[in-house]
Amino acid sequence: MNLNGIKKAAGILAVGVVLSGCQGTLSEKTPIHPNLNMDQQPRKEAQEVNNFFADGRSMRQPVEGTVARGLRKADAAYYEGVDENGEWIEEMPVELTRALLYRGKERFEIFCTPCHGITGKGDGMIMNGYGYVPAPTYHQDRLREAPDGEIYSAIYNGVRNMPSYAHQIPVEDRWAIVGYIRALQASHNVSEDEIKEYDVDLSSIQAEYNAAQEKAAELAAAKEAKSAGTPASAERGKELAATYACETCHSTDGTAVIGPTWQNLFGHEVKVTTEDGETMTVTADEDYIKESILNPGAKIVDGFAPSMPNAYSALSESDLQSILEYIKTLSEH
Ligand code: HEC
Ligand code: HEC
């Protein structure tokens, strides 16, 4: 914009400010209102006293025994994703059409990708370095097996560290997103035999996969090299616990938050259930703690949901050691 353009824009803005400036400001004088509209009409404001009614209120309650059109949300399956017993419904209550899936894709990419990533791997762009709790990947058995109603509930109610998106996303779109997440999961969980039924070049997929693995290994090596110069220490571990948002789920003062407290964890006994469903008591030594961080699904602490994100396996050896040193300082010996 040239100088004249700026002057003109400023002029228009100033006129706008003058014309709109008085609304809402208290004044004894009758406001000048050249454009008469529904602002001028006899009516009661919200919260205003109204002596016409015995209770003196302007704001009326709905007539007893009635529900306003469109507000009868009796269909719990549709609105809340639960059946009559309050259990999550297995299958979504809306018809899964191509149009719904595309709608779901679009909405997913707007609302969910910042954290969950474009393919649902949990690698959204704000997940790196901003101290957020990592969003889990959808491509794990627990979430593949979760009923549709539970996925819906994550959007509707939020889940632990994830806020609800009920205000941003209307009901039909929530189901569209659920459908799309199912499609994403299916697309990442195809057996070799099934792939062969389609006209795809398996070797090029394999090559792409290998390249991605190589790149990840390179990144990990670079991270390792960078932190190799920094000796492991409890202070650094404390910093890392903040950076990686471990503290959102783990306290150091004995209270259980979403995960167990770290107070007196090291060297003490923990009751766990293994991946194979076996229950046992283990001592929280170095190996156990490292395993808990690198592969959280391996042993689940009794009384807690398997909700620790599997997102820390790329921690460098030195960073892992630092966190371990920090956790050790929280135990009395
Ligand atoms: C601001 C980041 C963020 C956004 C945006 C986000 N999520 Fe999440 N999501 C998370 C985090 C963090 C968790 C793990 C919460 C926990 O376990 O404490 C999670 C967990 C989940 C889970 C797993 C729930 C479970 O039972 O473990 C589902 C499903 C999910 N999100 C779906 C969605 C959908 C659908 C959207 C978009 C409508 C979305 N999320 C948007 C951060 C986000
Ligand atoms: C979204 C919540 C969440 C975040 C973030 C999280 N954890 Fe966890 N963590 C859990 C839960 C839940 C458990 C218990 C269930 C289990 O065993 O997986 C757990 C278990 C553990 C255990 C075993 C504790 C015990 O009492 O036996 C260790 C150690 C641990 N986490 C370390 C970490 C570290 C280190 C980080 C950050 C780098 C971290 N966690 C981030 C939720 C979380």
C-alpha cells in the first residue's frame, strides 16, 4: 500500500470508530441512532427485573415437561457415544459414507493434526520442543481395539491431558472424525497378504520405509552426538522432566496424578501387569525404570491406565541416564 492508500484506510477506520464509538457507553442523553432497527423496541434485557411475573425474572425457564425443538439429546449413543448402561458403543451410530470420511479427513486435519500428526502417529508439529504432553499414536493395539464410542469420547469429553473439542466440533463432525481415524488405523495395519491383493509395488513401499528408518536413525545419532558432551546429571534430568512434560503426569511429592509419583520409586517394589497379562512384583531398579520410559506398555503399574505415551524411545542414552539420576534423588535410601 502506498502512502495515500494508508491515509485513506486510516480515514475510513476513523469514521468507523466515530460512528460505532457510543454503543454500550453509559450516557444520560438519548443516543443518536440514525439507522433504526431492532435495538429500539420495548423488551427486557437478560437478568432485568420483570414485575409481570411472580418471581420477578425476565429470563423464563422452559415450560415444565417440555423440551425446545432441537435440544432433546436423548440419543446417548449419538450424542455421547455410550449405550443405555453407560458403556462405550462399539460401532458408530451414523452411516459411514465416502462423503462422511472426507468430511472427517478435513476436520481431522484442521483440529487434530497439530498434535496427532497427519497420519495419526503422534508427530504433530507442536509436539516437538514446546513442552506438551506427547499425543499417542493411533497405530497401537489399545487404540485399534478401542470401541468407536471411546474415540468419540476423546473428542467430546477430552481425555486426561487432552482438552475436549465439543465446543469447536459439532456432533456429526465428531463421528466423521471417528470414521476417519478408523480409516487411518486400517491404512497402517494391513497384512502383507492383503497388500498383495492390490495393485501396489511392495518393494517401493519397503524402500520408502527403509529410508524413513534410516533417517530416524540418523536423527537419533545426531541427538546422541549432541548430548554426548553433556555429562548425565540429576539437575539435567530435572530439566528434561520439565521439557518432556513428564511432570504433567508424575508428581515428586507422593501424590498420584495420571501416573504414579516418582517419590520413593527407585529401589522400591512395584506391582505390575505385563503385556501378556501376567501380574508380578518387581523392584524399581535402573533397568525397570529405563524400560518404563522406553517401552511403557511392557509393564503397567497396578491401578493406572496404560496411558503413558510411547514417545520417548528416541531419548539419547545420556538424557535417559540423567532422568534416571533425577528419579534416584527422589528416593530415601
Ligand atoms: C493440543 C494437542 C492435541 C490435540 C489438538 C488433539 N489431541 Fe488427542 N490427545 C492429546 C494428548 C496429549 C493425548 C493423551 C492424553 C493423556 O493420555 O493424558 C491425546 C489422546 C487422544 C486419544 C487417545 C485416548 C485414549 O484413550 O488414550 C484419542 C483417540 C485422541 N486424542 C483423539 C483426538 C482427536 C480426534 C483430535 C481432534 C479432534 C485430537 N485428539 C486433538 C493431544 C491432542
Ligand atoms: C500422559 C501421562 C504421562 C506422561 C507424559 C509420562 N508418563 Fe510415565 N507413566 C504414566 C502412567 C499412567 C504410568 C503408569 C502406567 C504404566 O506403567 O505405564 C507411568 C509409568 C512410568 C514409570 C514407572 C513408574 C512406576 O511407579 O513403576 C516411569 C519410570 C515413568 N512413567 C517415567 C516417565 C518419564 C521419564 C516421562 C517423561 C519423559 C513420563 N513418564 C511421562 C503416564 C505418563
